[in-house]
Amino acid sequence: MKNKPNIKNIFMHIKPVKMLILLKEEEETWFLSKIARQSNSTYVYTKQIMDILKKENIIEIKEEGRIKKLNITPKGMEIANLLEELLKKCESKEIILPLE
């Protein structure tokens, strides 16, 4: 079943936002596959998003052998906090658009 359009989906793509907000949980050890699973995305899509975020200095990717650990940077933390705040504001008054 397809979700009804809402204001959150107008302002941003929800999966990359979920990925970045997940990375805020610094006590977790994050890997590409774990982020993909948690954000309901494919591994390939997650890798593409993480590569973009790395280029923008929003995350760091540390390679340990074949394993790639993901860490959020201070810049990324600031962006994630702002996105999370925006999501909360959008959820407070769920606006359903007349598009179905």
C-alpha cells in the first residue's frame, strides 16, 4: 500500500534523512548494511547516499579491512538535528495533500 503524500515528502527525501538521523546515535556502531536495513533502503542506494555525504563532510567513512564504519561529523550532527526538528514540526500537524 502506498503512503499518502504529506508535507515531509515535499520538503525532503525521507530515506536519506532517516539515514542521517540514525547516524546521530553515536553509541551504535554503524555499517552500510545496518544503515540500509534500518532505513529500509538497498545497500547500493545507501552507499551512493553515504558517498555524497562523505564528499560534503557530513559523515566520515573509516575502512577497517572490508568493513566500513560510518561516523557523523559535527557538521552532520547539526544538519541531522535540524532535519529531526523539521520532521517533528511536520508531524505535529499532519498535512495530507489532496493527491492520491
